Amino acid sequence: MNNATPIHANSAKSNVRVGHTACPHDCPSTCALDVEIGDDGRIGRVRGANDHSYTSGVICAKVARYAERLYHPDRLMHPLRRTGAKGAGQWQQISWDDALDEIAEAFVKAEARDGSEAVWPYFYAGTMGWVQRDSIERLRHAKRYSGFFSSICTNPAWTGFTMATGTLRGPDPREMGRTDCVVIWGTNAVSTQVNVMTHAIKSRKERGAKIVVVDIYDNPTMKQADMALIVKPGTDAALACAVMHIAFRDGYADRDYMAKYADDSAGLEMHLKTKTPEWAAAITGLSVDEIEGFARLVGTTKKTYFRLGYGFTRQRNGAVAMHAAASIATVLGSWQYEGGGAFHSNSDIFRMDNAVLTGKSMKDADIRMIDQSQIGRALTGDAVALRHRGPVTAMLVQNTNPVNIAPEQRLVKRGFARDDLFVAVHEQFMTETAEMADIVIPATMFVEHDDIYRAGGQNHILLGPKLVEPPETVRTNLFVIEELAKRLGVANRPGFGLTAREMIDRVLESSNLPGYNHFLEHKWFDRQPDFEDAHFLKGFAHPDGKFHFRPNWVDGPAPNKPPAAVGALGPHEQLPAFPDQVDVIEVADVEHPFRLATSPARNFLNSSFSETKTSRQKEGRPELMMNPIDAAAGSIGHGDLVRIGNGRGDLRIHVRITEEVKPGVLIAEGLWPNKAHVDGEGINVLTGADPVAPYGGAAVHDNKVWLRRDIA
């Protein structure tokens, strides 16, 4: 695991000051950071803040070495104009004014030719700072450009949890340090959310708590577990149902609690009669003894904290899996106890108002919303993806790298290669998306600008003030949006003309929170509700106050529904009335005997950090994890090249033979650049963009594939 990074007295230097900020990356932990800054204005060590009650002095190694990223020799430093064919790597350095003028001119031409919806501002979570991430929405609404349905990451998980509880919050995450059992379900926390392990191990050391891990392979978090349960991909709901079956069968179910707080416990009990351990064992690949042992542990441990991740929901039945896993805590009555209940995200506790920031008053409901996960389909003219309207002919991309991270990569690349598509990319490095652009402009990094952050996996709002000066030739996201607004004639519209600090104050004031200066002094603000609210002891957030074992999959609540004009997505009519296993996943078949998941790597974060030397050295090369039994059956040796494919495409990759994966399962860790692969095509060639029911999302871990030894 990553280690604590305390500030030692002997490391203090008279010429080094410590700045305070928050990690900007797409991770639920949103760690509070202490950053060493020298007299030369350069950052040094980055550490977790010891005085922050969730971060507790511990951060991941990749962020601890952030200076390697900030001062990388390949960092973009000047605006560039493409001079050759798209993707050919031929560029001319230009001025900022010329770059912004050309972007604005291209947008004006696209709008005049094809209407305002021809322009599609595209962004995501390269920074989680509200001002630098979301200001692009203000320009979108002011100009009536195509809308952006942000489905790719959170929708299945958020939908499944909210269908159960009515809201996206739960027990204080710090209670993982005050519990008797932590169930880490569907997240490789050692690699991706180290603070989860900080608190879980605290409970183990101080209380003798057990750590249970449910996942699809023997990853680093599994190796920390007292009970490790490796399930087949897409079968988590079956395990949850069997645990609840045993709870009813053996008297672990808290009937009094359910009578007060749940909607239909009698119906659930009847439904679960056939969901026996034997039934679940045949589906999940676990033994009956493993299922019985897990059910007995959580059933006899009142203070059990279910920490539910995103990974297991990135299947086509992911929303159902999340709902089923959350239901266990209700059957057992775990919510009643400190250190008990189910937690996925605290997103709904913060109550921050982004209306001015995003220009919400200018939003037109008639403007189409294009699904970010289906960018490949949209850019290649798919009528459904385009909502049966005209083509996208101009884009501004900030904070994301779709030519690497989006599913259906062959479609994505084909779309970006269109001669009639103008693309401007605002980036820190020459990513594979930037390589396909017409204009590339260089962006600041988080210590070089002001922003405000709110956590998902913890409970604080954190300030991220500017700590060091950026290079003279790079600009913030906010600068780009403001300058384009001037050139496009909307700079007089609501929300424009404010500095980042002024916008932060607007957000905080409208949210009834202390202002920028308060945060500058106190660094963060704890928004955690009191115990009764956090544990739903005043009732769940549905109108009836109940936890819903029977979700309304089509009309129920969710934080990020598709627009009404689009409606429910995916095979929503197949979703079950009660928690259940539903095989809308890509089930392995004779032609595609393997199931592939594209799990995160420890030293990358999506496509970030894949450019830094240390992260690349630690990860080695793109590899496919394969069980020895499968390897022997295919006469495949360790390090061999194999070709892997499905109906979306195929690629070559080296094999790493390991018992960390079960037979029939393949794992490709990390999101390597496409160019790092043997033939320049990466793992997202194989992932699909058909939406997860009922409200969308990308099932990037849900792929049936064939595999053969490469003989080329």
C-alpha cells in the first residue's frame, strides 16, 4: 500500500514554505495536500495533509511526485496550428490571439452553415475543480451549442444507489475507522482510493475489524483482505441476493428495522426464496462455503460498513448490482450503527449552487444533448447518437482525452479524422486527442490557478488556491472560455467577466457557505450531516421515507438522468422488480469465450500520469492478465503476443500469465495510450458504447472477446 507522508522536523528548510490545496484529479478521495514551494517558485514534495481528518496524511504515490508532471519536458508550452494532415504531427507555433481568433472563427462558420448545435463543447474530469472544469457549460448555454450528457463514469453507480435510498449520501466515510467489518466492494482501493484503506486498517488495528473485498481478480486490495471474494464479472447482484437469502433464512435479517424503514420486505423475502447459495455459486464462481461465510460474517457483525465502488457497476447490469449490494445493509439493519450502513458517494451533501458558474439561466431545454460515451457514433453520423439532428462540425475539448479513453475507439478515431470537423484542444500534454486537433492550446495545472473542489468519497469542500506562477505562455480554462465569449459576442451574458476567485465567491455565497478568504485560512469545510441524517434514521430520501427494495427503474430518482426527450436508455424493460441477477451483460459464448475488464492501474489515473516517466516505468507495458489454465489450453506462454477481439475490433497485446485472474476472465490494467500498444490501437477498441440501463453509462468492464496466439 501507499505509505503515510508525514512532515518530519528534519525535512523542514528555511527556504521552503508549504502551500495548501486539494488534489484535482478524478478520484473520490479529493485529498487535502501540503505542497512544498521553494524560493525559486517551484514545487517540491507533495504530501497528504495530516490535519485533514479523511486524508490523514496519506496520498497516492503518483500525486506525491507531482513535480515530475508539472515540470515534464514534454509539457505543452505554446499554442499550435496544424499544418499537415490530421494526426501527422506537423505544427506551427502561433500566438494566443491568433489561436483564439481561429477557434472563434471556426465556431462562427460552423454555426452559420449548420446551426448552433453543430458546435459541441466536450469536457470531463481532467480537473474536478468547479471553475476550471464547468465554465465551458456557461459558454455552451450562452451560444446554444449542443448539450453534453456526462454519462461515462458515474451513471450506473449513482442510479443504482439513488434508486434505493433516494439520494446520494451515506454514513460518514471516517466511520470506516470505527467499525467492526469493512466490505470493500468493486473498487481496488489500494490502487485507486488509498484513504479507504487508511481508515479500514485503522479499524483492523484498533478494533480487530475484518476487511472483506469483493472484486473480479486478485488485485492489491484483495491482498489486504481477511476475506477475499473473487466473483465473475457482472455477477455481483447474485452474490448480494444470496447473502440476503441467508440473512432471512438464518435470522440475521432485522425485521423490525425493515418494517419501519423499508418498502416491501415481505415481498423481498419471498422473491429471495430461490436465491440460494448454490444458485449464486453457479453464477458467481464462488463456492457455497465462501458465500455462507460472507453472509455469516456480515450477519453477525452489526457494525458492518459496505463501501461500494464504481468498478462493479461498469457492467450492463451495473445499476442493478449497486442497488442489490446496498440492499444488504437494509436487510441487516446495519444503518442503525456507527460504522454501519452502505456508502457510495457523498455528492448530495454539499448543496453547492453552480447556476451562475454554468449559466443555467441561459440553458435551452430544446437544445439536443449528445451522450459523451457515444462520441464515436456522434462524430461518424449515427442518427440516434445525434438525436436525429445535424452533424457536429466544430468542437472545443477541455479536461479529457476521448481519442484514448472513449469506447468504440475505431469510430472515435474515424470521427476525429474527418476533414470537415474543426477541433480545438486545450491541454497540458500532446495527448492523442490533441494530436488530432486543428488548434492546440496549452493549459495550466492545478497549483497554477484558483479553484474550489468538493469530494465524493469524503465529506469536505476544499479550496485549491493558486500556489505558483504558471509558465508565461499557458492559460487557464477560465481564460479560454472568457476570451472566446468576447470573440463570440456573449461576454455580456450572466456569469462572464469574473475572475476565478470572484466566481468561487459567487458559488460559495449562493450556497450559504463561507467565502474565499475563510477557506484560504481554514483550507476546507466539513459538510458531513449529523449521524441521524447520514444513517437515514429520520427516514430515507424517497417521499415515503423508505428504502426501496422495489425500484422504479424508469421514473425513479437519479442525479443525472438523460433528458426527457431521450427517456430511459438500454434494455430497461428487463430490469428486475426486486434485487436480482439480470444477464443483460455480454455473456461469454462459443465465439467469444472470455470476459474482459479494463481495470485501473495503480500508477495511472484514466489517461493522466501515463506521460510521466516514473509511472510508465512502474507499469511496464500494456499487458493482458490471463490464467495459466487458459494459457495452457491456447499454447500461450508468458510474454507472448496474442490477438484479442470482438465485433468492435481487435488488437495485439502481450500476455502476463498469472493466477490473479480466474479462468475465463481477462484483465487489461491501466489506460495506456493507444500508441503504447503494439499496433497503435488500445484496449478501448474492444469496449462498447451502448448505454447501461436505465439512465446510461459506459460498460467498459463488460466485454466478451475471443483470443488467439498471434502468429504474425
